[in-house]
Amino acid sequence: MSTLLRLFLPFALGYFLSYLFRVISAVVAPALTADLQLDAATLGLISSSYFLTFAACQIPLGTLLDRIEVRKLAAALLLFAAAGSLVFAQAESALGLLIGRGLIGIGVSACLMAAFKAYVIWLPPARLPLVNGLQLACGGLGALAATSPVEWLLGITDWRSLFLGMALLCLLVSLLLWLLVPKRPVAAQGDEAPAKLSVIQVMLDPRFYRVAPACVLSQASFIALQSLWVGAWLRDLMLLPDAQAADVLFICAAGMVAGFLLMGLIADRLQHLGLAPRHLSLGGIGAFVCLLLLLQLDEGAPNLLLWGLLGFFGTSGTLMFAGLAQQFPPSQSGRVSTSLNLGIFVGAFVMQWGLGGIIQLWPASETGQYPAMAYRVAFGIASLIPAAGLLWYGFCARKAQSDRSKAAST
């Protein structure tokens, strides 16, 4: 088996599971609400607890990835995901769901960052945008699996059995990571100097903070919406049955897969022409903001092209990972990627829980549905957040250009 396949297969499966866990709340939410009588704010807290524990792990994870073998770390953490899925499946209260989902967030916290670190070690830098895009596309396949396929499974079993099965899948992928991923090459261990930058120092580095907010805010917005509130929008505002809402979520996830694949390919080509991936990323984020605004005009039957494009351009911020990692030494790449991921998932936690609180400002109907205005206000606020990231980038770019002009004139 080739080195690339031994690297890619287990990490791709791990990230597939990570995204499956991330997005599945949008489909199983009605069943959870009916069984355990959850309101919008509680549902938002339970779903977003994944993001909180995921984000909390990013600070130590950056250091660990730069010091120990990624296969050992990723395999060990997936055991927490298996335990969390088991706790979630057996929960009889909101607290049990909260604990289980929090453990899942810990368990899958390294699935993407460990893959990125392994690719930095084993692959040439010019290939990273493409390979990273393929890795992200496998997460998109997990998001696809969490839509119509999960809705179909809920027709033949219940959500508890579903999470029991996912616990077994976590154990299988953990074993594959341990057995298949190559040991870290001796040359890489000897050549790398000890990493000197902490996560805080990375965040305070101008190379990071000038660009990162645009990525962080767009990805946090997309994740918070796609993994829970898009499904609620489709059911409550557009009055779609659960099966039809899952189909629209499937289209959105399919657009996301296409975005991961094509954005990576386009960035790879443009990089050969001297255009940095961040320029493509920033343009895509702008399109994502426009699509969120256009959703306010989507009435009657859902516009599937609009939802597919939302998924496509919702991936734009992820191109920043490869570009930022290449601006720092390889010995610090783990810290750079996890610093970016930390911001994304803290943002996703705050947004997903906060949007639930905003929606709950309006009273629910007797059937548990919230009025259209609640969702329109929440989604309107969600569109302003990535727009703020773009404004920050424009401000920093203009200031940097002004500083260069002043330095040249002195």
C-alpha cells in the first residue's frame, strides 16, 4: 500500500465521522425534541457543546501535534468519541445529551488537524492545497451522510441505535489510524527545531491576525447554520416535512463537497500562477455572505441551486489553512492550524447557541414551531458576522500598504 493511501484513508474516514457527528443534529433534532421535550435554546446548547469541547482541545492539541506522532494522538482521541456516542445513545435527559456530545467533540478534535500535520510532514508544500481539499471533501461526504441517509435510517431504527452504531465506527477508525498511518520519519524528527511559538503568540502574529478573522467568522457562521439551524429554517419557516428538509440539506452538503474539491483544485492551479489561495478564499466568503442575504428572499418551494451554492461557497474559508501554515516553519504548523481551528469552533459554539437564544425571543406555537421572523432576524445577524471578517481584512490590508508606503518614503 502506498504511503499516500496509508495516510489518506484513515484520516479521511476519521474526518468523515467528525463531520457526520457535527451535522447530524440538524436531522435528529425533531426526534430529540419530541423524546426529551427540548426548547430551542437547550437544543442549541446541546448541539453547540460539540464545538465548545472541540475548541477547548485545540490549545493543547497544537503543542501535542508538534511533539508526538499524529497517529497515536488521533487514534487515542477517537476512543473518547466512541464513549461520547455511547453516552449520547443512552441519555435520558438533556444533561446526558450534553455530556455525550461534549465527549464526541473531544474525540474528533484532532481528525482534521492531525491529517494536516501528517500531510505537512510527508508531502511537498505545493500539493497541500489540493490534498487538504480532498481531505475536507471527505468531511463533506460525512455531511452528506448526515442528511437524507440518516433520515432514511431513522425510518427503520431510532436515534439511539444510530449513535450506538457510530460508536462502533469510531473504534474501527481508531484501529485503522494506529495500524496504517506510517510512523513519523526520522529525518523529520531530527530536522525540526523545537517549536517556540505558543498558540497565543501565533494569534498575535501579524501574519495570522490580519487574515484569520475572515476565515474564522465565515466558517463559524457556516458551521453553526448548517449543523442545526438550516434544518430548523426549512421545517419551521418553509414548512417542509422532515424528509424534504433532509433532501435540501443533502443538496447543501453536496455543494460543500464540490466546494472542497473544486476550491482546492482551483487554488492549486492559481498558486502556480502566483496567486495566493487567500484571494480565492476571500472572494468565496463574499459570495457566501451574498447567498445568506438571498436566502431571505427564498419563499415557496426551496431554490435548490441557492442551497447548493451556499454549501459550495461556505467552504471558502478553509483555503486559509494551507496558506497560513506555509507562512510559518513546519515545526510550528500544528500550532498555526489549531489556532485557526480554535477560533472557528469557539465562534461556532457562540453562534449556534446564540442564534437559538435569538430565535427563542419569539414564542413557539403549540406544535413547537417558531415564527418566520425569528429565523429571518437570526439569519440576518449570521450574515453580518462573516461580512465583518471581510471588512477587517480590508482594513488590515490597507493599513499594511500604508505602512509599506511610509517605510519606502523614509
